[in-house]
Amino acid sequence: MAKYYCILFDADNTLLNFDTAESKALAETLVNYGIEPDAETVQTYRTINEELWRQLEKGQIRREKLLNERFSRFLKAIDAAGDGAEMNRYYLEQLSTHPDLMNAEVLDVLRELSEVATLAVVSNGVHKVQTRRLAESGVSNFMEDVFISEKLGCEKPGARIFDAALRALGVENREHVLMVGDSLTSDIQGGANAGLDTCWFNPNHTENPGKVIPTYEIASLEELYPLVMEQDELANVGLKNRRHQC
């Protein structure tokens, strides 16, 4: 019997390899607009984009402003002419065509977990982009539903998006829900805000600064299955990595 009968997953850099997809889509976009996608230019865009997403997580800007302004700020930073909003639309279309998985084992892990728990995605991504990537990657085949902030009008780490997802899934007892994601500030803090146990997917063994403490930490999605099972079974297999909430 599973300890967690509902598992909520982040999408990007948890199930889907956003870094790879972004690199491809950004290079295609820059080339299309006559801009050389060298390392410095790419990093300029990423610095601007990441700062805007941090502001979104903190509630300092709205999603529309982020999407409308990131390429406009980028063009200004590299002193290039162009329509930032049009460039953003092209980029999102390219991004949607890259359904890269984090690794070859993702679908096997989801298949195994789907036999003991209800699975769903909770993502801050763009609805059109995420739904296509999740479908074409095969991830959607194992999901009861997909909850995307753009459509719901609320973002992680706010609790509202988790509340909406659990209502739609018919889940009332949050003790049996686990949130899995790679972002401490979005996924793990968001899960904690919603009263859920959390699992930080940390394949690169990044040091945790300590402001947000997950219930569990894993370096591979294959480690999830023993975590969702009963505590006595976890003790038997010796794979538990329990962290205390503070």
C-alpha cells in the first residue's frame, strides 16, 4: 500500500529537460532574426529571463508582462532592433516542438508510479507549450490531469494552484500527497505552502542554502518509488532519505 496516493510533478527540469529544449529553441529563434547565438548572447537572454521569472514567483510582475518584455529587454541589452513580442511568439512556437525528456527512464518511472498512485503535473509554464511537450514526450499518457498556471490564473509557489489541482483530482487528505520538483523556491516552497510533503529532485547535488527544507531529496527519479510506499517498507529497503520540516 502506498504512503502517497497522489503525486504532483513539476514539468520543466523534473520530467522534461527544459535546459536542452530552451537551448534549441533559443538558437533557432536568434538565427531566424539574424542574431548570432554565441555563448555571451545566449547568457544575456537567460539572465534577463531568469530574473523576470524570479519576479513572477515573488508576485512582483504578471505573466503577461514577463512574456511581452523579456525579448524586448534582450534586444535592448544587445543593442539590436526588432519586435520583442513577435520574437517571443516565435520562440514559444519553437520551444513547443522540443519534448525532450530528462532521461530515458522517465516514462518507465511514471509507468511504475501510476500503478500505485494518481499522477498529475503542476507547472508554471505556458499552456500551449507545456501541453504539447507533455503530450509528444509521452508524459501525458501517465497523468490524470495537467494543471498549468497560465490557464488557472495562479502560479507556484502560491497555494492556490495546488488547491485547484487537488480539488479537480478529488483529493481531500493532503497527508497522502507528494509534490516533486527541481525548484526549491517554486516547487518545494509551493508544496509546503499548500501543506504537502515535498521531494526535491536534485540530480546535480546542488547545495541547499537552507531557506526551504524539503521532506525528501533525490538525485534520480528512480528513487521515488520506495518513497511513496509505506514507512515500514521503506525501512526494509533502506532507501529512505527523510528530511524534517522546520
